[in-house]
Amino acid sequence: MNVAILGYGVVGSGVAKVLKENSKTIEEKTGHEFKVTRILDIRDFPLSEYRTIITKNFEDIANDKDIDIVVETMGGVEPAFGFVTTCLEKGKHVVTSNKELVAVKGAQLLATARKNNVNFLFEASVGGGIPVIRPVSRCLAGNNITKVSGILNGTTNYILTKMITEGVSFEAALKNAQELGYAEKDPSADVDGIDAMRKICILASLCFGTHLSPDGVYCEGIRRVTLADVAYAEKFGSVIKLVARAEKLADGKVFAAVSPCFVKKANMLSGVNDVYNACFVDGDMVGDVLMYGKGAGSEATASAVVGDIIDCADNSKERKFFGWEPACEDILSDYTDKETALYVRCTVTDKAEACRRLKSIFGKVVFLWRKDQPENEVAFVTPVMKERQLRKVLSTTGVSVVTTIRIFE
Amino acid sequence: MNVAILGYGVVGSGVAKVLKENSKTIEEKTGHEFKVTRILDIRDFPLSEYRTIITKNFEDIANDKDIDIVVETMGGVEPAFGFVTTCLEKGKHVVTSNKELVAVKGAQLLATARKNNVNFLFEASVGGGIPVIRPVSRCLAGNNITKVSGILNGTTNYILTKMITEGVSFEAALKNAQELGYAEKDPSADVDGIDAMRKICILASLCFGTHLSPDGVYCEGIRRVTLADVAYAEKFGSVIKLVARAEKLADGKVFAAVSPCFVKKANMLSGVNDVYNACFVDGDMVGDVLMYGKGAGSEATASAVVGDIIDCADNSKERKFFGWEPACEDILSDYTDKETALYVRCTVTDKAEACRRLKSIFGKVVFLWRKDQPENEVAFVTPVMKERQLRKVLSTTGVSVVTTIRIFE
């Protein structure tokens, strides 16, 4: 079958590489032969082995009747959305690694694919090479899934791992990640949690059956996390991770949030280090399932794209029943309604008095300490209550809150 | 579609339950309706809601043209093998959770299924409810897979977890597992590693493409593991786990073994506790991928069976390209050719002299200590070398070896 690739960047070139280098394995395993016959990119690649099939004109792909499967690895909503829509309407299967596109336009593209009796697949949009979308949609199809959570961004996990294991500051760890190519020059999409938020929206849409738009999802990155917080987390038997999570509530609404969290060391997510990702899914029959692996990188992500390409070939005459309904109004719950415990780091004038007061107000409080703790610094973990209530109570304690981090249960 | 269940035990009854309780979810997600129309069991179930469809006569199912999918949850090779073969030949899809059947007869049943243009699926045969077979065969189909390993038996993992976290002996932990229904009255298939061995054979067959028969695979259970070993492992920054692993070697042969191992705490497998299972797969493009969840239990295993049932319905007119070739002669490598480090616990007469001698013979040796260590006991970890050579060297040291445990890398 003939494959076109839109965008010859990190992932797109990885897809070409995997299809070529592993062509024998793929044919043996699946009975399919794939050939990359067109690549769209606005740049020139005069030295590439693919230079003769690279085009700057999308019409060369859209109008090529011999192209069966189109791989979209450009990123961003436009022009990807227009290109993908056109390809689906022209009866071509589309495979994408573009999380922004799926998070924003997923329901619409799935409907277009269904209408045109072709596949729109996006395993690579969440968790890079880790099998997540297919296990959730196929293997766990017999379950009601009510919760999904995970470490879905490799860049921030790399930075936090450096801070935790080597004691370097956020700024230094970010610089190191940039030098290694793990973080962009403008790191905002990663460090501010936006990338993880898009991915949790895709997972929530898939698990709960209704499109969850990224608009309005609570999203907090890791810029505020300091080595002091890392040290206090250690004393609480935890590590700090950027956790993305979503939960279907009894009233039909969805809680979704991305924020740094204290993760207890007994939780498998605490052992997910460096650029690895992991995703927990909770099904009513199967219980907790976790999938773990490299969440980014050219070849790992291409591995997932190629899995989808093979799936398109296997199911070329059959529309797969797969997807979710368009978004509803008001599906998002208010995140401050969620029950949580909070880690609080604050400054006080009279430590003994502050601790006494915190204890009397909260009842049970776990105080934490660290090496070289300043005389005027107090850190503690509150009991579990609704976040809105917690913050209200906190404002009555008289302490000056420097930072708070949620406790992940 | 109509489903028959062979064997109304723990898993079979779970399948009926999941299909019934989650019928609405399944229909919404997949568009299919499933009805259990026949159940085979030699026992009577006078109070069951299914009593009117339970039969003791396999022919009632084999000859029922309205049955589309047969679920085999009887266990054991015979009569399951005969029943499954008949069903496939009669054009019925078969889904099984029976690891012994798949490990021994997998290649043959896959060939029968292919010949008759039906599906033979067995997601539930490895890792209970954890998605393993489908992610490996579908999502990672673009990879050459050269290594697979994991904790594949929940009973032994429960026993080891009790020993590690609560300091109870093997015997007491086994008794506890039996009381909770996690272990059989005759626990041999679990504690002697046979169940894990069958599962690693299935995974190796799937990953490497050639049937690996359980005959001759090195298999060692956990009966010899003591609390002394658990304590020494802790000092080595490790925990003891029953690890099943297989590796495709450069010469085309396959290394496969099940044995207790020291697993470093930095390895994700070390955090897999209680009856949970986890499986690592190493693909040349994707790198390490791990899947984790409940490895046993009625509903978890049924969740995987139901995923396969849905897959049969989705692909009812299409034979899935899926499976492996029949076994070759001499595919198994000699496990003593494998390079490994060994933990050794031994008794000595003169400790200082023994340690000096061990150091001079092995070069680098890591000595371990524990609380209440007897005066005549020495424990250490050897350097890495071929196991055959290691054991030969060990026999020249003059120490009296009590036990050895491999170090898992």
C-alpha cells in the first residue's frame, strides 16, 4: 500500500525510517507491504533519499489516487485540520501523531472518517510509542472506564527527575533539557502543562465517550516547583510529578486537571523517570491498568504511527467502530469541587504559634521538615476536603502561603 | 451475536457477568450485542440464572449453527484442545483464557483457525486482564522485538510481597494465599513456576514468530526463597521477584527461563506487588514498553476475554493476520550460556579466609550482610559471566553453597 507523509520532521522522518528499515519484519508479521510515495514539506531536503518524492504542494497528495494512507505529523491545528479533512473526504485513511489536532478537532474528524468509511487513527498522539489508545478502545471495551491519569509529558518528567535525583534547580534542568533537544527553545507547551492537558483531553474523550475540549481544563505547569518542595515531598514519602488526570463523576460531568502532585512512592507512577511516560486506566471489571514506555522521540512515536498504518491496511474495507460523541455544553466540573489534600509551604512570623493554630484549625496536619529549613518556613500536608473549602480555611490561618501542591491519591 | 462458554468456573462465570452487566456500555462502544446462549459444564448449577442453557453435552454447542463465538475457559490441554479444534472447524470463532492450551497447542490452533477463516484469540491467557497480546501483536507490529520479560504469576508475587513487606516465611505466606483463594490446594503450577513458564512461552512465540514449546524451558519456582535471601536482596537495593523472560539471540535461538531474581528497585518490575502482573517488551524502535495490571481474578480475566469477543465480532468476515509459525527443532538455547551475575548464600568455616579467597578468585565481589547473620554465613554477588562458567568457578572456591539467585538486568 502507498503511504504519504505530511511533515518531514522528527516524527515524519521516523515513520519513513521504520517503514523502510523494518519492511521485512512488517511484511512477515502482517502480510502488508508499505511504500512511502509522497512527502509534503515546505522545506527543501536536497540530500534526502526521498528528495524526488518531496513536494510543497498538498494537492499532489490529495489528488493522487494511488495513495491509500496519509500520515499527518505536522503538528498544530491548521493547516493540518484542512489537509486531514480533505484526505478523509477523498477516501484516504489518516494516521496522526498530532495531539493538538485530536484534542481540538477529534470528534469532528472521527465523524468525517466514519462518513467516508475510512479510518482516522491517532495512537501516537498520547504517550508517544506506548500502546494506549488501542488497548483502551479495544482490549478494555468490555469495561466502564471512570478514571484515567498519568505522566503524559516527557520534557517535564525529565526536568523533575533531574531536580529529584541530582538536586539541580528547575532553571538548570530546563536548560539541560533544551541542550539535549528534549525541550523547545520556547518551552511553554511542555513546562506549563499544555501538552499534557491536550493528551488527557484525548484520553478522557476516548474513555468517557464524549469529546472533552481543552478549553477550560485546569492546567498548571511545573515552573513554581522548587528544590525545597522536592525535599519536603521526600519527607512525605513522595516525589513530585506532573500528573494529568480525568474522572467521570456520578453526575455525568468530567473532572479534568493537570498539575504537579505529590505521588507516593508506593504508586507505580512514582517510578516513571526521565522522558518516560505512563498512563493509568481504571475499568470497572479489570481494575487498574498501567501502560509505560517512551513518551516521545522519533522512532518510538513512529512505532505507534506504523502500528496504526498496519491497522488501516488490515481494516481497509471496514470502518472501525471507534471514537466518541461531540462535546456537550458544561461537561467540565469545577475543579475546586474535587476533594484533595494539599501540601502547603508558607512563611510565618512565630513558628510555634503558627503550628499550634494550623493544628487547631485543620485537626490533623502532617508537618514536614527539610535540611536548612529557614526559621520562618513551615511546610505541611492538610487533611482531605474539597479544594475550594480547603483554600478558604487556609486563608483564615494567618500564614503567608508561598506555594501549594496537590496530593495525588 | 451468540456466545457459548465452555467451562462455567471462575473465568467463565466472569465472562457471563461482564457481558450481561456491561451490555449497554459494550453496545454503545462497539455496536454489538452479545448473548450467552449455551454453557458447557459437567457440574449442575440448579440455582444459576443460566441453568436452562447449561449443558453437559459438547455436541449441543458444536452443532448449534446459531453460535458465532465460543469461549473456552476450562483449562488443561484435553478435552479443551479437541473442543476448540471442532469449534474452529465448524466455522466458529474461539476465544480462550487457557494458557496451557495456547502454550502447548497454539501454533496448531492458529493454523486451524486460519484454514477455517475464523479467529482464535487468547488475550486472557497472559497477564489476566492486562492488555498484552493485542498491544504486542498490533501496536508494536512495526518493531523487531528481541526481549520480553515480566512478573506473570500473581500467586507467587503475592507470596513474595508478603515475605518482603511483612517478613512472613514462604510457608506462612503460601498458607495465607491459599486461605484467600489466590493459591490452589496443590500450589505446584504456581509456586514451581510452571504457570509463568507457559505464559512466557506464549509471549516468546508471539514476539519472535516461532512456537516455543514449554518442554525444556528452564523453570525454577520460589520454594527455596527464604527471609534471609529477602534481607540480603534489600541490602543489594533489590527485591526478589519470580521473573519470566525470553530473548531472541543473534544466532536465531531463543533463551527462555523462569526463576526468582534480584530486581533492582530502579526497575519498574520491583514495584509490582501483590497479585499484580507486569510485562516488559523491548522493540527495536519503541524501546521498553511495560504493561501492568491485575494478572488474575474472575472479572479482570473476563475483561480480556470480552475484549477478544468484541474483536471477533468486529472482524467476523476477515481473518486476522496474527500468529506464529510451528516450532523448530533446537530453538532453545542452553540457559547456562546466558551471562548473568549470581547472588550466592553459603556457609563457611573461616569467614575471613573465605572472603579473601572469593575476592581473589572472582575479582570484584559485593558482600552483603543482614541482621542476625550467622557467624558461618557469607552472602555475596558475583561479577557477570556465563552461568556455566560462574558455577564452575564457584565450585572451586571451597564454600558450601546453600542457595543462588540470579540478578535480573
